[in-house]
Amino acid sequence: MEKDTMARRLIPREYKSDIKPIWCPGCGDFAVLNAITKALAFLELPREQAALITGIGCSSRIAAYTNLYGFHGLHGRALALAAGLKAARKELTVLVAGGDGDGLSIGGNHFIHACRRNMDLTYVMMDNEVYGMTKGQASPTTAADWSQSKLTPQGSGIRPLQPASLALTAGATFIARGFTGDPNGLAKILVEAIRHPGFAFVQALSPCPTFRPEQMEWKRQVRGFELEPTSDLSAAARRIQTDDGMSTGIIFRSDYPVFQPGSGTTDDVAAGIAAIESELRV
Ligand code: SF4
Ligand code: MG
């Protein structure tokens, strides 16, 4: 990759690759791509100093649509790969992205341990409360009574997970919720998430018009930037538990020590590979 260091400031579009996204028209994930590239441009981050690691799913295609270093990984394993990369290359800004199904179902265990490990990673979960790529099944964040899937015509009957609540319980040190209908607000959150030294979790409410057309109403339901960050665990827990999931902003931020194995020497490449292998055995 040609080096951006010492070069002129890039505009958001210059963080995008030439590959045209194949997301459906109106998919919220377009706005996440825009918000990420806006945040990177604002931070004046050279492209060769950042990497975007993803899992599997519609949203995980995002790695190919940027021209950062990237890895479109295995289902649910993006955080494991990112932890290994960060262990080996601590100077890189490592972003991780994926969907609610990828991150909370098969990747749920990795999510919990990434939160408590508190490595300096930024994780964007594009939450549309559905498995989009596999044609619309209930995901871990789908409401129990959602009955539009052929697999669960009477609803799944299973309570949804609350991603922010899980992140808080597991020890994430930065938790925020953004909305793709407010890409500038989402970009601002991402700037703060990337700046945060530690594990930053950003839930991006990202409608799937194809399988959840009713989510197009979110633009009337989501409330912009109501949340102010607190470092008080109990206050954050109360806020998340009493919230309807439709408010946006930074919910929680604390300065718990960052975990960074090794010191960036060649030994750490081996440590990084060992970390990936250990994670993949979980
Ligand atoms: Fe987006 Fe849904 Fe289409 Fe997937 S199926 S690209 S999540 S609108
Ligand atoms: Mg999804």
C-alpha cells in the first residue's frame, strides 16, 4: 500500500475502495461505511496505519469496501483475529465490524472475552435484528414475537439480547449506540471510540429494508444524542436497562487499564498467532 504518512489530509471517499457495495438499496450499512470513512478522515489516520477486520454476513462485507488493510474472516471470529493482529502489531489502529448474528450468536463468546480483555480495539456491531445474508432468520437481537421469518412464523419465543447490557456486564470500557439515519452522529461516536484507549463497543442501529422493512420507521423512533457518557457502572446499567434501545450517544466510558500483550517485537508476532489460535479453540 502506498504510504499516506506525511501526505496531504485524505477526504472520506479516499478511504473507500473501488469495489461497489452489493448491499440492497436503503441498507443501513452504507451509512456505517460512510461514518467510518468520515471518522478516519477526521482523525487524519494514514490508511496504512489502520486495519478493518470483519466476520461473515452482509455487514461484514464492509472490509472490502475500504482500502485499509483488512481481513474478511470467519463467522463470529473477527474479534479473535483482531486481538491477534493487535497483539502482534500494537501500532495499528484496529477496527472490527460485523452484524448482530455474527457478533452475538456464533461470536458471542469472543465478544464477552474481548470486552473483559480490554485490548485497544474498536468494534462496530451493525444491528438490524436479523440474519440478512442468509435470507431473514431471527438473530440474537430479534424480538421474541417477530413472526415474519418462515422459520419462526409464530415468533422465536426467545427474549432478545441487549448488546450494550452484555458489553457492560462483560467489562467493555467504552459503550455507545449510534444510528445509520444519523451518519454524522455515528461518525462522531466512532471518532471517540477510536480515540478511546481500550475496547470500544459501538452498536450501530442499521436497518435491513429487505427483511425488516418496518425498521425504516426507526428514523422516527430513534432519538439523537440523548446519552451522556458516565463512568459509573450502576448508572450505566440503570440507563441501559430502563432504555428502549432507541436512544443514541455514548453510554459508558471508563479508564480501566488497557491490555496489550508484548512490546511490539518480532516475538509478539508469535504471541499474536498464539492468541488467534487460542481464541479459535474457545
Ligand atoms: Fe442490508 Fe438486509 Fe440487504 Fe443484507 S439483506 S444487504 S442487511 S438490506
Ligand atoms: Mg444482522
